[in-house]
Amino acid sequence: MQNPIWGIDLGGTKIEGVILPSLLDPNPILRTRIDTEADKGYDHIVRQIGKLVKEMEKQSGLTPHTVGMGTPGVLDPILKTMKNCNSTALNKMPLKKDIESLLRFPVELANDANCFALAETHWGVVKEKCPGAKLIFGIIMGTGVGGGIVYDGKVWNGKQGIAGEWGHNFLDESGGPCYCGKSGCVETVISGPSLERYYEGISGKKIRLKEIVTRHRNHQDEYATQTMDRLSHFFGKAVSVITNMLDPDCIVVGGGVGNIDIIYTKGSASLQHFIFNNRVDTLILKPSLGDSAGVFGAAALVG
């Protein structure tokens, strides 16, 4: 009998764990979470991960041989330290080494966008809408913009661990400065906060993205419609780079901005104007796993 697969999703506020029977059976044996308590520092975060694993062992009566873990950044494959983490206490720290020293078994790390893409490939919308897909690009568009690549059922991390990080490709100078030190990144143009900032700039009013979408849908606000037009135009332009470079079977769009229907209509149509082909065969898909994707994808790392 195949050993169950264990996954941990390390978030800024919660650390979630799951035990699944196998890649073929995603019905959880156990799913639980504890607070990250990130404000107490890096060493405490590591101890909290250990605490969660011990709790999972106690509740399930099982012992893991290895664990997959989704992280809010990436492990530099050369330096063996974390980078690009929005949970900044993790940056420059040897997270994999420290967790393995604590738990005394191997741990496989990948960023949250890779875990999202992996879960949707094995159990989500890819399996439903695009069966047999070999190359999948997963997008997370929310407060930030990130991405992950799955090839032949496995995460592709790349030489420097940054494969799929399309959110920090240059898109348009109007996006302005990015926290990464560059300017006009994809994230500065079509992330949630960037769209809200654009709306405020043209309307003089500060409202949340959800309200902007509602006003556009109700045809009651020309500035909201301009903001949605900006999203659809630049979504197509940004995704054209992915399509020209990788030509994936499908692209799955997660995150809060990914819930906006216009992405799958006008945004998808915009892609046609920018790719090096006379038609778009790449499917642009909404995810189906909801908040299960991160932790399930982490488990799939060791499946």
C-alpha cells in the first residue's frame, strides 16, 4: 500500500497541514491548522511548523517519511536560503535545512503559486477541462502577482528557483515603481491594489476593487469601466509573454483578481492581439479547488 502524502502550507497568519491517501485519492485523512505567529520571528515560525507536524502525527496516528511544503517565496537552489518572501522574516534564512534538522526527515519546498498550479493539475480544473495537459501555467493575481509552471505533473522551479515569476516582467511604465526595485512590472499594473490605485487616480475616489467591478457591471461608473478595460487589455498583453515563451496547454488564474469574469472574456480576447499566432488555442481557466489548492499542492510535491 502506498504511504499517505503530507503537505504543509506556510502562510503569513496560518500554517495548514493535510494528509492525503495518495495522488489518486485527494480525500483528506486529516486537515488542520495553527497560527503562524510570524511576529515572533523566524525561529518561532520554524518551531510552529514542527508543532503542527507533531499535532498531525498525534491526531492521525501516522508518521511521515517526507513532507511537501508551500512557502510564500522560493528557496534559492544555489544559496539554499529563502528569497522573495512577503513574510520577510524568512528571507535569507535556510528554511529547508532548519526544518529538516528539526523534523529529521526530508522536506520538499515550492512557492505557493507552484503548489496552486500543481493541485489544479492533479485534482482541479485542469483535470476536468484540459485532460492530458502536459504544460500548465498557474497564475495568482491578488495583492501581488505570481506564477508557477507544472510540466508532466511536476513543478518546474528553474536554475535560480524563479521559473514562472512573470509578475516582475516589465509590462508598462504607467505601473510606476515596484517594491522589487524595478518599474512597470506586471504586478504594478494588474494586481488588486494597482487597479484600485489606477481608479483613484482617474476618479479622485478611493474604493475597493470589488466595488469597482460592481460599478462596471452595473454600467454606472465610467471610471470603473476604464479600470476594467485596463485590466483586460494588460492581462492579454502580459499573458502573451507566457504564451509565446511556453505555449502552455492551459493557464489557470487564481487569486482575488482572478475571480473577475472579464479576464475570461475580454482579457482572453486581448491575448489574441499580442501572441505570435493567428488564433488562441490556450485555455484560460478559473480554478476549482478554492482555498484547498495551496496545501493540497504541497502534498502533491511528494506524491
